[in-house]
Amino acid sequence: MLELILFYTFGAIAVISGILVITRHNVVHSAAFLGATLFAVAGIFLTLHAEFVAGVQVIVYVGGILVLFVFVIMLIAVERSVHERQYNKQWTIALITSAILIVEIAYGLYRGRDSLVLPAVVPPAAAAAGGNSEQVGTALYTSYLLPFEIASILLLVAIVGAVVLSKKRTPAEE
Amino acid sequence: MNLATINIAAILPTLVLSVVGIVVMVAEPFVGEQKKSNLGWLAFAGTLAAMLSLVPMANNRGQWYSNLWIVDDYDVFLDFIFLLIAAITILTSMDFLRREELNHPEFYSLLLFATAGMLMMAASNELVMVFLGLEILSIATYVMAGFRRADLKSNESALKYFLLGSFSSAFFLYGIALIFGATGSTNLLAIADALRSSKIQISLVSLSAALILIALCFKVAVAPFHVWTPDVYEGAPTPVTGFMSVGPKAAGFAVLFRVFLTAFPSIEDRWGSAIWMVAALTMILGNVIAVVQPNIKRMLAYSSIAHAGYVAVAFAATSDRGVSAALFYLLAYSLMNLGAFAMVTIISRKEDKLVNVTDYAGLGSKRPGLAAVLSLFMLSLAGVPGTAGFAGKFFIFRAALESRLVWLAIIGVVTTVISFYYYLSVIVQMYMREPHDEFSDVRLCGSLKFALVISAAGTLYLGLLPTRVLDWTTTAALR
């Protein structure tokens, strides 16, 4: 019961602050609400016994991506953007089309509900095996050793690429 | 605990490429401005070493690293194609980078990493591994497409490729997530086993197969997922365009065949017709639109779409014969297309001047040698008997007929006839039009000559004596 209450609370927080992210005029406020959404989603993961994903959510999204957003906001003129008109002139058309899309998807899901039954929810066996994070760690360092190492090449390529594209231009390139 | 057994020999070519890539990158600051091309030769030596290390790899057949990594004939043959592509691309780019004053050796590192990604894709027995390889290949290619940083077209090319490529990666990930939800595994053989049992949600599996198909169709640029190709190919530096038109395409098809014929053969009735339509549409669109392209890079872009359509025909055959024909075609296509792009690199001037078909007017009288080689590549791309292109198309259409895909074979032959128009128009320009350029500043240095010799010799060899390679692809296709 408590889990259910927590789940819906986090869900409500996530949805409400998600709406606030796109309706606030001040980008700093938007960024703050985005943080709230991300934390709430981490909470939902926790209620689903996925501690590892919750931790990653906080570290990567709140710790990495949100901070990046705030840095970008710092670099642009916030005062001006508060007074500027938002780019949502065609919101009526957008509202109608999204409503149609929602009805379409809902109808499709309703009609296809018999064929899209997910396998029965397996009660989290992770706790018995020493917890979610431990299991991910064990898998990464044993059976998924090779992809784990290969991911380092992926990161290296991304770093080299970023440096190549952003390093100082040679005189010939100017 | 089941620790993955470590088998260095099974991943040796990938390892060699990655290490040489890092060495090139680290050595760069210590090498003088004049000697930077030597790093290109180092990278070239790296691809040769990786090719040699295919031998110990081929002696370690089987599944390794907790069944994530598979070594079989199919894998070895594709690795050979990938390494050949990398070697020729390096040879073509050395002079190009000097000419465009872009001599940053990181280019070679990125190319080697991209090739390592392709090898991973071909050897993966697991969707997560495929995704890692795909991302390594894609990210390296995005950067290479934007390598001319001061040029707006190159930036446009990189950005378009990056944005659409990210979308397709997301499709691929959704596909993996759904298949994991439906079968409880991302291992191709485990998925195939699970699909044979009856308790599976077939619609969920079909949905994930569709998502994976869309993502890979984007990577190999077949219609209707080809729209990005012309702009990206036109803006990228010419040797990179050559690489993009063969490398990611071959790797994408390698994964398509592996995933769909290993994991999803039991639901073939659900994806078979999709492949049929993709193949037909691609051949028609690619060949018809290529006819009206004045820019040779755009023309070759549409031609590469059309060729992907022919490989898709072999895929639609879903037989061992089809896979074997596709492997043969990928090798033939890589050689002739890289040769054609090497010629475009030679004729074009700094910052992509002289890349229209009409700029080739009179090349036959001014530079007869170059014109003859380019004619060979054009004839082979068109599929004239005696060239690699003819042999490849012949095997594909034979496989299609054996699988009773008569209409696809007919569309293939008709569109091939259409393709003669635009390939031959290049030859007409070279031999039957008055030159308005002396082609006097066309330089032909050693590395480019080497690249042309390899691709021309390969094109002729596959065209005249295809049996040995065909035997190899036949063993590679058996699973």
C-alpha cells in the first residue's frame, strides 16, 4: 500500500513539474522543475526496486545533463528571454493534433490489448541475490566483460571526435 | 560466477585496429608538420596487420566471451571486406588531407576506430554488442563527415548525419528493449530458441523486429530511409564519402543478415514482404533519381542507394545462396565504388571544385590513363559483363529467381538498364566532349595510384575469375 502511494506521488510530481518545465517563462525555473521531474522519476525507479537505475538517473541526468543545462543558461542572457514571446503561436493546432494522436494511440492500444500482454511481472529476485546494483556489477565484470571493455573505445571515440571538431583552427582553415 | 573466458586470438583484428588507432593519436604531437603523412602509412600498416591477424582469428572458430562474440566464416569474410575498405580509404585520404590542408592525423585514428566498430558488428552474437559497434562506427563517421570544419557544407553533412543517426540508434535501442521484454534475452541464438517455443508474444517480437529493421535500413540507406544520403554524401570530404558509401553499408547488411537470419527466421512471414518492398522501392528510386544529378558525388550517392537495393534483393531471397551472393556483391561493390570515389578525389580541386559530371569533359584525350580506369569503374557499377558488377548482379538475380522472387529480379534488371544512362554519361563526357580544362594540375601521387591499382585489379579479378571468391562466400554463407 505504501509503495502504491509513493508511486503515485512520484508520478504526480514528475508529470506536474514536467508540465511546468515547458510552461515557465524563466528558463532558470524551467531547469529547476526539470530537476524535480528527474528526481521524481528516480523515485519511481526506487519504488520498482531498481536502485541501480535510480542511482544512475540521479548521477547522469541530475548530476550531468541538468548541470550542463544550467551552464548553458548561465552563458545566455536570461533577462531578455523572460520578456521574449515564446515560440508557441500555433498552440491551438498543436493541441488539436496531439489530442487526435493521443486518441489514436489509445484506441490502438485498446484494440490490441489482447495481443500485447507482457509476461507476468516477476517479483524482484534481485534482493535475494544481494541487490540490484550488485547484480549489475557482477554481470558487467563477468559475462559482459567484453562489451564493458568495448564501451571504453566508444567513449574514446566520442572524446577524440569532440576534440577534433572543437580544437583551434589552423591558419589554413580560417 | 561464470567469468568470460578470455581469448585474445578471437578478437585480435579488432584489438590491433584499436591499438594502432591510439598509437597514431598519441604519436601525432611528436611528429613534425611535414611528416604527418607518415602516420597515414602507419595506419595503413595497421589495417594490413589486422588483415594478417584474421588468420589466428579464423583458427578460433566458435562462440567466445559468454557467447557474445562469434567467429565463423561469415565473420572472417566480412572482416576482410571491412579491412580492405579501411586500407583503400586511408590510401585515398593521405593526399587529399594534404591538399585540403587538413592534415590532422586524428582522421586516421577515427577511421581505424570506425573499422574496429564494423568488425564488432560483424562478430556480435548479441544485440547489445551490435549496438556498441554501431555507435563506435557512427560517432567516428559523424566526425569524419564534418572534418572540413571551416566548410559549411561539411558541417551540414555532419549535423544531418548526426541527428538522423541518433534517431535510428534510438529505434535500434527500443527494438532491443522490446525483444528483451518479450524473450528475456538479447543473445541472437537465445532469441531464436525462445521464438520457437509457442509462449511468446508474437506481436511484441514483430514490433521489435520492425524497429531493428528500420534502424538498420537507415544505416544502409535503403528507401524509404535514404533521404539523408545525398546531402550527407555531397558535403562530406570525398574520401569519407567513399568510406560512408561502402563501410557502414556493408556493416549494416552484415548485422541485418546475422540478426534476421539467426534470430528471426521463424517469423519470416512477418518481415519477408517488408524486405521485398524495401528492395523494389530502393532499386527504382535510387536509379531513377540518379539520372538527373549533375553533381557526381550526388550521382554516386543515389547510385549507392540503388546498389543497396540490389543487396536487399539478395536479403529478400533469405537463402544461403542469397547470403553468398550478397557477400560477393558487397566485396565487388566496395572495390568499384571506392575506386570511383578515388577518381573523384583525384579530379576534384581544393574545396570541392570540379565535381560536376560535365567537368570530366575531355578527360579521355588529356589523361587517357585516368579516363580508362574511371571508365572501368563506371562500367562495373553499371554491370557490364567482364566486370565485378556484372558477376555480383548475376549471382544476386540467380539467387532471387531460385527463391521465386521473379518480380524483384525483373525490377532489378530493368533498373540496371536505367542505370546505364547515368554511368555511361560520365564516359560520354570523357571521350566525346571537348575539354574545357587542361587537367594539368591533376597530381597522382603514390598512395592514390596504389588505391586505384588495388580497386581496379580487384574489379577485374572478380569480374573475370569470380569462382574462387564465390566458393569462399558460399562457405561463409553456410551456418
